[in-house]
Amino acid sequence: MRAHSRTTDAVTASLLLAAAAAVFAWAVGGVDLLGEPDRPDGRLAELAGRAECRPTMVAEEKQYRVASCESGSRRIVLATFATERGQRDWVGDTILEGSYLDGDLWIAYGEPSVLPGLQQRLGGTVRFIDRPIS
């Protein structure tokens, strides 16, 4: 009977370890347990992979990273940010007119015709800027 208890304890421990690993993977975004769309967390490599393009780093600063990303004749700019304020400031200083895809600590900027497809792959909100240039 004592051997049965050790076996039961080993099985219980294995099941608890597997459950903890599954919860951890879900918490960090590795597993979609709830059936919700998986959204990028702002990493350039992940964004580029989802956008199906090859990134080339353009700028890497403490508050942001910017890459030019190409796929065939399609070219987009991807940027990730350390803070929401940094994202707002960068967009305000850099994008004078046009549309871009606004995500959680990231943006994608390119021809308006590519944004709907990018939005399906990346999520985010399409935003428009039309500022008079003085």
C-alpha cells in the first residue's frame, strides 16, 4: 500500500507541474487557452513575423526601436516603444500625414492599401493624421 501512495504522489506532482507549465505559457502569451486572438506584445521580431516581412533595424534608442520591413514590393515601418508617452511623441514628431496602425506600444506605417491586411495579422487600430505643414 505504501508503494501505491508513492505512485499516486508522483502522478499528482506530475499533473500539478504540467498544469503550472500550461498556466505559465498562457500567461506569457505562448498558448491561447481562451480562443481569443493572440496579439503581439511589441517586439519587433514578432511584429515582423506576423506582418510576413523581413525587418532591417533603422534606429535603436532607449525609448524606441524602428525597423524598415520589406516583403516583395511592399515596404512598411515598424516601431516599438518603451512607454505610451514615447509612442505618442514619436508619432507626433514623425508622421506628418497619412494613416498608420496603432497598437499597444507599437505602430506600423506604410501605404494605406497595406494597412487592412496588416490589421488582420497584427491587430491595432487604423489612425489618420492630416496636419497642415507650415
